[in-house]
Amino acid sequence: MSGIVAIVNVDGAPVDRALLARLTDALSFRGPDRLTARAIANAGLGHTLLRLGDEPRGDQPFTLDGRTWVVADARIDARADFVASLRAEIPCAVDAPDVELIARAYGRWGDDCAAHLLGDFAFVVWDAPRGRLFCARDQLGVKPLFYARLGGTIVVSNTLDCVRRHPLISNDLHEPAIADFLLFGANQDAASTIFRDIHRVPAAHSVTFSTETMRQRRFWTLPVDEPVHYARAADYTDRFAELLRSALRDRTRTRRAAVFMSGGIDSTTLAATTLGVLRERPEAFSLQALTCVYDRLIPDAERHYAGLAAEHLQIPITYDVRDDEPSIATWDRVAVETPEPIDNPAAFAAAVAFAKRVSADARVLFYGEGPDNALTYEWRPYLSHLAARGDVGRIGLALTRDLVTHRRVPLWSSLRQLAGAGRDARRWREEFPAWLDQDFAARCGCRARWDAYRRPQPSPHPVKPHAYRRFDQVLWQPLFDYCDVTSAMSGTEIRHPFLDLRLLRFMLALPAMPWCRDKLIVRRSMRGALPPAVLRRKKTVVGVSADLARVKASGFPRLTPSPALLRYVNARRMPTLPRTEVELRAALRPLGLEYWLRQREQMRPQQESADETATLVER
């Protein structure tokens, strides 16, 4: 975890050193262990460091030749393969700092460098001889990156509020982003933010700035691979297990780590595999499980199953008991500042507080999202693909394996689910919000946005169309933003091993029958590593969420809107007591926006005062 910032005056004017110092100092919450700022004629680069244990780190801003400089928040994976891909005459150690690998990639491939990098990264390169600023963001968008260009000045940072502090940046809001938040809970434009002047580098994109031009381009798209077919069933599980170990080896360069572990199969698999990777090393290590539980508020079996897994693995487990965390009814009594609106500030504040408590024992935290999306049981496209190829033998083999493996009539449960799909769709169907201000809705084309959001989108993947669509960057952006801000506020870094591109591509290429049904590939790969009760446990859906249970117990707060909120919301039409999950999800958004607007106004004087007094040259 690092904070990075770059300022460039493309007209050649010297960079304001005091301003660079203030913007770098504003990133100290991301990296309290070291702060450095460097002015290089008309450019300035700042970096703040959070030490994550034994990971290789280079002093930043970093340069190989004194002419091209790099600042990065990055973890570069598959390091041996990367070093081998460099020219033989360029010496580079496999354990070189991540920022050095990025600098060498830029020196070797120029603007194409990001396509040769595997990992989570956001970085900026100031190429002084060519008078250009180059920045790039990783393929899935795990690391954030923002920029603004006003006149002859460019500001880039991995922190939205850092860019906001530049005096040329206005506080004007971007109404289409507000519309998307109120309608869907997240901005649907991968290139914009809630601020008019500040833009987001989309996932898998690079942006190049020069004296008169700006060029943005995509450097990677999730491939569409053919299904993998192996001779032996064990080859599938062996390959899955090895790819997961590789992902964790790259993400575990420290002796202290923690896993967000529910009692489900994905996170317990993450814990078991992490333990195996740490045991490969001779030095002592620490691994703990972190489990969110409800003991009273809602029916919850996570404590039982997570406890079984922790006992089997012989690792300590810390329970985050959330029955008594702040209620939605007290949404305006918590103090938490987020760069953009979130729908439930009280829950977010509780999550940050818990992460802070565990950061003393582990700064690297693993999150198990991924298999639910990649391993959907899409049997119809798979069989259709085989039929189109005339592969009758493999169709028979797929049906037979599905029957023998799952001991259920192939496709029967899926056909039953299809029969109930219409009922479930009606249950979760959200109505267009009647509480939007009519003028605002007309200005932003909210009805057209609503209709476009619900229109089925085509998928280029013939075998896993639904799973492939689920990895659209707009769908993942809210999760990555949530994890990034939680990490920054708690002094940790949340990592996503299942989203390693090597493993993700393998999961998307797995034959749906039998390996994706009930995530068989994960369960089979963990035989003997996890207790049988956990391996047999089916995915459970809680009928009533904790948020809805709190609303039913404590009521829903009555919104007294500020003048700022009334530009977007007709408060008189707001529901007074949401009765379903869908109604609650929609009703929380105006509350979240109101909270964010209030916090924004309260924090502005403090920011201005801090900007006047901060003085940093290098430390």
C-alpha cells in the first residue's frame, strides 16, 4: 500500500514545491512509514509508504538513469517470468523492488509496458527527456488511479481527495455520477468520478499526457479461451490447486497475514492454501482467520463452520461480532469520510474499525471473492458449444460425469431453478425510484439510464457468457473501491488471490459439467485439507439481511434533507419504512448521499487549514 501523486506543468513552468509537499502530506494516511517528495523542473512526484513486512521495496520516486522517474502503488507477480522476458543485456534481480520492475518494463516496452505486467498496480512515469507523463492501472482495476487536467497542469494520484486538494480543482459535482449512485448504488461510467474535474483511469487502460495531447487506450481485455479438457479428473484439481498456490505465493511476501474467512468453501480454501504456502518457508509465520458473525440478530452458522475450519487448520480465529454495531437508525452519528458516497456509512465505519484492530497483527488481508462469479454452472452454453462442434462423445461424457459425480439427474436441479427464475426475478425487481427530483431526473436522463442498465448485454464468451459478463469492470469497481478505502483507513492491504489472472482464466475455461456445479473444483481440490462438514456445506442465502433486521427492530431514520440533497431528491416521496431488501437497498442511497454531502461540507475548512500549514520537503 502506497500513496502516489504527480504534478506536471506541461507549459514548462517549475512545479510549486510547497504544493507538492502538501499533496504528498495528504497521502500520509496511506503510507505513514515514509514520505518523500521530489521536484524535477516542471514535474513533481510524491510517494508515501506503508511497510507490509518483508516485501521488497525501493525508494520512491524511483529512477534508473536520473531522467525517467516512477512512483507506484504496485505488487508485480510472476516475477521470474517477467525478468526472463526482459532483454538479456538488462540485468535485473527476481527480488528487485516492484517499482524497479515497472521502470524496467517502461524502458523495455514504452507505452506497451503495462500489458507485460501481472499483478495489482497503479503507477505514474515522468519521462523528462520526452516531456510526457504516462500512467497505467492493472487489468481488473484493483488499484485506483485518478487524474485531472486543467489548462497546462496535470495532477495524477491513486487517491481522489489528493487530486481534489490542488487549488485548480473545483468542488463542482458530476451529476451523471450522482444519478448512477441514486439509481444503482455505483457509478456506471468507468472513466468518471463524482467530481466534474476529476477522472478515473479505467481498469486495463493507460493514459499518456504530453504538451498538447492526452491519449487514453486499453491495453488488455479478458481473453475468451476454449474449454480445457484433460484426460484425468485429478488433472483439473491439481491445476486449480497449483494456480491458487502460485497466486498466494505472489501475494504472500510477508510472514504475517490474515484471511477474511466465513464458513463457506471459498474463504476456507483460501485459508488452507495460504497456510500451505507459508509452511513452505523455513521462517516462523503468523496466519489468522477473521470472521464476521451475528450471534443474535439473524440466523447465522458462520461461527460454527468457520470455527471447524480454524480448528482443523490449527490457526487462531478472531470474530467480528456485528450484532451491536451502529444501526442504520444512527446513520448520522458515525464519523467516517469516504471519497465518494456509500449507501451505509455506519456499516462501513464498523468494518474500518475492525480492520484497524487486526492491523497490529497482520497488514496483509486476503479476501475470497471470485469463484461465485467465475464458477457459475452454465451447462446449456457448454452443451451447445459441444453440439455445434459435433462432439457427441464429449457430450455423453459430460452428462455421465455429472450424473456419477453429483449423484443427481443431470440438469434436473437447473431446470427447476429455471422454472423459479421468474419468481425470483420479480422478488428482486426494483422499481424506478419515485423520489428522484423530476428536474434532476430529466437533466441526467435517469429513465434512459434505468432502462439501459436492465437491458440484457451480449457476451462474447460462447461457453461461459454469464460468468464472463460478471467480470465487467463497472461491476467490480464498487468492491475494489470499498476494499481500497478500508485498507487505506486501517493501515492494511486487502488482496484478492482468486482474481489472479492466471487462475481466473482457468476457472472461466473449466467445463461447466461437472466442475462448476456446486463449485466441485474447489471442493475436490480441498479434500483432506478442510473438515468434511465444510466441504459438504452448500451455499446458503440468509432470508433477511442484518440491515433489514435492524430496520425492523429500530426503525428507519426519517430524512431531514439538506438544501444540497434537495437538488436530487424529493424527500416527501421517500419511503418511511422499507419492508423488503429491495426497498431498503434503494432507500439507503439518499441517506448515503446526504451523509456524504454533509461530511464534505464539514471537512472543507479542515482541509483548507491543513493545506495552509503542511510543510514537507522530504522525510
